[in-house]
Amino acid sequence: MEFEVFLSQPNGVRVCLLPRNMIAIRQEVQEMIQKLPDNCTYEDIQYHLGVVEKIKNGINRAENGEVSSHQDAKQIMTKWLSK
């Protein structure tokens, strides 16, 4: 795992403890929050984070081949809707 390193004062280097991917995630979250209205609530932020997380998880699952066929999805929905 690579870590982000920042040059600081002329007397040395300080190391950021967040891995590069964590910094990217933090930046992504900050950008998302900036796009929300000024009067948003904590619940609004949590909702949007949840939506982004679910979308990214779905994309990752699809990329890893963890997908269902259209027919499988129809069978699952039929079971759900019949309860």
C-alpha cells in the first residue's frame, strides 16, 4: 500500500498517514459535500454517501463478474413481489 508523502519545512519531511486511495476518497467526499445545498443536514450527507457507496459497490461487483442475468433478476423479483 502506497502512502502519500508531503514535503513540509526545509528541516524535513512529514508523512501523511492516509494511503493514496484514502486521500482520493476524502477528496471525492469533499467535492460531493461542496455540491450539496448550504442548508443540508447530516442526514442528507449520510444519504448521499450511502448512494455513492452502493453505486460503487455495484460497479465493483459487476467488474468482478458478480452479476445476475435478466432471467435470474425476474425470478428474484417474482419471489419478492409474491410475499
